Amino acid sequence: MLRYFIRRIMLLLITLLILNLIAFLLDRYQVGGMVPVTGNPIILFGQFLWNNIHGHLGVSHVTGRPVMQEILQVFPATLELCFSAFILSLIIGIPLGTISGLFRRHWIRRAILSLTVIGYSIPVFWLAILCIMYFSLELGWFPVAGRFNPLFPIPHVTGFGIIDALLMPNDQMSSIALWSVIHHLILPALVLAILPTTEVIKQLSTAMTKVMQENYIKAAALKGLSKTEIVLRHALRNTLPTIFPTLGLQFGSVLTMAMVMEMVFSWPGIGRWLITAVYEHDYIAIRGGMLVVASFVICATILTDLFTALTYPIRRKEIYEQL
């Protein structure tokens, strides 16, 4: 097990090193060709890597502010949107995946899986525009754009709107600001949750179908346990860990979709910030933003794999067989 952890950590470090090398080589390139290198390239790459490790990603030539400072301002908004989508995917996907796994050869399973295929196939940005047109403009249930009501200035403490609203000193103002944040968050989070929800349903449905045929499930039924007790105490306990690696792998896709959806919902996250940097040809900001996003996705994927290995016995057995 220790060897597996060391391998994964080494893979993480090597991947991040390659990512920084690609960024360094692209940084040498401009429209006219390669920038002449003055000095030892290895020393220059070492300095570039050292600055990135310490968060010195350069200064934006458009705003004149450090790139890392701007990223810390906008990245929490994107993470809040992604985390909310993942929470909604678990709330929606676990019951539907469980029902689909329990009702084999039934129209309920076919209906749920059909909806899963439809949800996976729909372009998210197109669905986001339709949701804004219907739920925001037609019905008026949700705000059209933004992260919270501008009449409630929420101070930037952590960057996460829900937490910053709770940290406001005035309790009455805090509750109003919190509702404003949640009200603006519901619609984009629901649209963004479609992709991870489909994966949760498919993985949990397959795993539940297999688990319900195991001998310990039959033994629990012979002891007189009800179907609900068997599902909650035995089946879900052994099927839920199987969806965590899938969610970890889906994080990159969800983050990418969130960056696109931020333009649709005018969400002040890193995706909107990066697209603005592209329009303004702010290459230093683009390089720093992509380095941070790619590094975060790589770290999240590896850490999810390690967490699954620690908490899921079957995964540990697979690791031992591989070693």
C-alpha cells in the first residue's frame, strides 16, 4: 500500500513538472516565433518553477495586479459552483441510481437510464440558455445573472459566497445575503450538475445490481431484515465508495463546463476571467490561470484516488493484486 501511495505521489509530481515545462516553453513563444533565450535554459526553468511554487505567476499587463491575487479573487466562485453541482449530483443521483439498480428488468430502470442518456447528450451551454429563458425570464423564479444581489455588498473574506454571507456581522443582513447567494446559485448549479448526476446514476445502478446478488445480501434477507434495511445498511455501504473515483475523474470536465457556463450566467469566476484575458491578449494571466486550473484538477484526481484506496476495501484488494 505504501508503494502505491509513493507511486501516485511521484506521478503527481512528474505530471506537475511536465505541466510547468510546457508552460515555460509556451512562455518563450510569441506570435513572431521563439523569444531568444538569454542565459542557461535549465536555470531559467528552475527560476520559473520556483516562482510558480511560491505563487509568483507574474503581473498582468492589463490590470497591473499580480496574477495570483486576481486568481484568488475569482477561483473560489468557480469552486463554489462546482462543489454545489457535485452535492446536487449526489442528492439526485444516489436515490435514482439505487432505484435503477433495485428494479432490474423493469420499466423504471429503463426510464431512469433513458433520462441519463438524454442528460449526458444535451449541450450544457444550450440547456443553460433555455433554463434562463424559461425559469428566469418567463417564470421569474431565479435571477438571470450574477452571483448575488448587488444591493447586499458581501465582503470578500474566503471568496465563497455562502461562507462570506454567514460571516457578516449583522445577523439579519447575513440571512438576507445568504438567501440571495443561494437563490443565484440554484439554477447554474442544477444545470452544471447534470453531467456528474448521470455518472452517479450509471455507476451506482451497475454496482447496486451486482451487490444485490451477493451472498451476504441473501443471508441478510434470510435473517428477516426488510428490503429497506438491507439496502441502507449493507448494499449502499458497499456501492457508494465506487462512485468517488468517477466523481474525481469528472471534476476536470465539470470545471471546464463551469468555465463556459460562467459566461452564460455572468458568474464572476475564473472561466469568465480567463475569457476576458484572452480577449485582452493578457498572455501572463492566461498562462497563470491555466497553470492553476490544470494543477488543481490533477491534484484533485490523484487525491480522490488515494482517498478511495484508503476507504474502500475492494479497491485496496485491487491495488495489492496489481503490486
